[in-house]
Amino acid sequence: MKRILQAWLYSKAGLKAAFKDEPAFRQVVLLALLGFIGACFAAHSFTQFVLLILPGVLCMIVELLNSAIENAVDFTGTHKHPLAKKAKDMGSAAQFVALVFFILVWGGYFVF
């Protein structure tokens, strides 16, 4: 039980730090919140509701991982290194793919 409590406290601290220090995370949280509210009105079933909020949740998860990668790379040194750039670019690309998925899901829902 102690491990679960510690994990919850670490997670809470991580979410708090991301929200406080990462503007991109705050933007993604807003996007996910808008998706959640939109799903409350647009979904006709629980399955549709879950499928409509999934892209927003995925964007938040990817942004947390992207921010973690960026912070870890920045911590290891201030000099530029091709692998550091590659890691940061890949994290950014993952977020881009998640945002495109968000747009495709919501766009597809209203088009089809």
C-alpha cells in the first residue's frame, strides 16, 4: 500500500510540475477539456464518448513524455549534441502525430 501511495504522490507532483512549468501541457489540457465537453454533447453512446475523449487523453500523455524527454536532455548538458536534438525532435514528432490523430478523430466524427 505504501508503494501505491508513493506512486500517487510522484504522479501528482509530476502533473503539478507539468501544469506549472510547461505551457504546451496547459494547452493540451485545454484541448482535452474541450474534447471532453464536446464528447459530453456529441456522443450517442458510452463507446463514442470514450473514443472521442481518447485523443485528448493521448495528447496529454504524449506531452508529459515529451516534456520529460526535454527536461532530461536539458539536464544532461547545455552543449548541443546531435542525439539530444534527435531525442527532442522525436518527442515533438510524437506530439504532432497525437494532435493529428485528435483532428482526424474529431473531423471524421463530424464528417462521417
